[in-house]
Amino acid sequence: MKRYRYRAYPDGSQRRALTKVFGCVRVVFNDVIAVRQSSYRAGEPYPTAGELSKRLLTAAKKTPERAWLSEVSSVPLQQALLDADRAYRSFFNSMADKRRGKRAGIPRFRTRHGKQSARFTRNAGFGLEQSTHGVGFLTLPKIGRIRFVLSRPVPSEPSSVTVIQEIDGSYYVSFVVATPTPEPLAPVQRVAGVDVGLTDLAAITYSDGTRQKVPNPRWLRTKERELARAQRSLSRKQRGSKNREKARHRVAVLHRKVRETRADHHRKLALKLIRENQAVALEGLDVAGLARTRMGKSVNDAGWSTLARLIREKAAEHGREVIVISRWEPTSQLCSVCGVKDGRKPLHVRVWTCVFCGALLDRDFNAAVNIIVAAGLAEKLNACGGDVRRTLACADPDEAGTHRTGRENAVA
Ligand SMILES: [Zn+2]
């Protein structure tokens, strides 16, 4: 299953109808939590999903307090009930240590201040229209035909669609589509080693003797500075004031923009790497560990783990290989030309000369070559012939086919 998300622009009456659906979804979700809590206090067994549906939807709609639930499509309400049920199940599994990944907390009541969403399945009878000029329409029962920006086509019939309103007020539609059968790309000879860094997003060396540094885009830096400024301004505003509300909205908008632009940048890089290389070697990073050190902020910013995940996803989709090497591999201590290990170097050392073979090494490119070797792809480098390792790892740009993407960063 894969999600396709688009920015949507509901008109006034659609926005009012959506607000109503979001409200109903929230009430049903919260009703489940309330029922669960009260049966817990009473020492009774938890009602099943079927009982909850009868009690909180069918029966509730006949009471004056909940009669308005019948004014919206019943599908998103049913889905809210399932969501609450699922949230409890992951919580219990987490408690019993049966769940992998992040621990699930106890489900909480939802408020109208958070992110809002409503999911419509096929049963709801939603309609999707796609045009060739970047406009799409989603028709929802009792809401209407909502326009959205069709930035890429929805590849096949979606099984469900979720309408989302982010905290900053912007709307999105997110379609769930069965994953298209993987499309293996024609095999290529080249492999790549990727070293992710702080100065640059990544230093990449290729087995054909070319290399590149991908900078963190400058516009992202600019937006991040703007965001920091907006956050400072928010913290100075009086609680409960109109100005604070405005500042909060501004922070939320900037947050979203930074998130979106970064994700876009990562997606493009991941796709390019997978398209052009048969195998991609990466370093398994202890991102959680690094984030605790003083470099924390920049590490989180670069979103290394997201990039690695995207590369793995694209590889699976296109039949390419991703090799993740141990994070204990001393990639920045070895000379990739002669293999001598000459110890740790502080982070500010960007270039050094190997004491054994005299190669002048670029820290990041040297690490990227070592990553290829550690991934067991050394023969790909050898196949290239000549002194390819020296060409790839050297610090003198004139000696290598270096090219950089995006704007130039000052070479450290
Ligand atoms: Zn050496």
C-alpha cells in the first residue's frame, strides 16, 4: 500500500461541510475512549468493535445529543471507530511487548486544535477525476467536488481517501493505492557509496570514477532561519492574545514548508541514486545516538534516516540493491587508497594526508569509497581500472571528475 498526498483547495461551503465531518469523527473517536475508560473503571470487559458500532453510531444517532451524526456520511464515522479500536490494540500490544517499533501510548481524546482528518473508503462512494493539466477533483458524499493539485497521477484505483486539515489550516487529500507491481529497471554496472554529512547532505562516489557532493539546499536554510525567527516571536507573545494566535499560525505554515521542501529534496536524490546505480551502499547511522550529542540539531535537520528509508523504498520498487554497512565500520579512519588505518580525526579535519601512501584525502569522499568497499563492492571499483580509488578520494578537485549539484557550497 502506498499513499499519494495532494494539496487541496475546498471552497467555502465545502470547508464548512468538512469542519462538520471532522467534528463528528472527533466525537465518535472520543466516545470510544470515554466508553473504554468507563468500562475500565467499572471493571467490565471492553466492548467489541461490533458493540461499539451499535452503541455509538446506530443507537446514538437516535438520541437528541448525537442526532447530528446522521448529517454526515457514516463511513468516516465507522472509520473513526476502527481507528480508536486500533489505537487501543497497539497500546495493549505495546504494554505486552508484542509490538515492534516505537511504543504506542494510551489513546487520548482529540481536540479541535490539532490536525483533523476523515477517511472515506470505497463504500462511501467517493469519486476521483484526473485531468492532464495538473488539476484533480475528489467528490465526497454530502460535501461535494473538491479541487486539488494533481502534482503526479494517482496510478490506480484508490481503496480509500483521507481528507486532512493541518494545524496551519491547509487541506490535503491522501489516497491509498495498492502498491503498483515493482518495475525493475534495466540493469546498470555502476554502484554508489553514500556518506551523509553535516556540511553537505551527502558525499557520493561512483564505481565509474565520478563523484559528487549534494549540498543541503540553501533555500531550506533560509526557511529554517525564518522559522527560528517566527518561533522566537511566538514565544514573546502574550498567552491567549490575537497576536499569539497569528504568530502560532505563521510558525505552523513555516514548519510545513520546511518539512515539504526537505522531503521533496530527499525524494529526488533517492530516486536519482536508485535509477543510476545497481547497488547503493549506505552507512547505518545511530541517528538517535548522534542526536544526543551537541551536533544534535543539524543531524535531525538533515533527516538522514528519512533519506535512507526513501532509498530503501525506491530500491525495492525498482529491483535495485541497498547495502547498509555497520555503523562501527571505521570509514573515516581508513585511507581508502592503501587501506592504512591512522586513527580518529576530529570533525573539523576535512582534508588530510595519508602517512603511509601520501594521498591527500577528502574526508567525505574518502568515507564514501570506504563504504563501497565495506559493502563488499570493491571489485566494482577494481573493474574500473587505473587508480580509481585515489581519483575518488583525493582532496584536489582538479584530479577528479567532480561535479556538484545545486548551488555551490564553500569547499571546506
Ligand atoms: Zn594511504
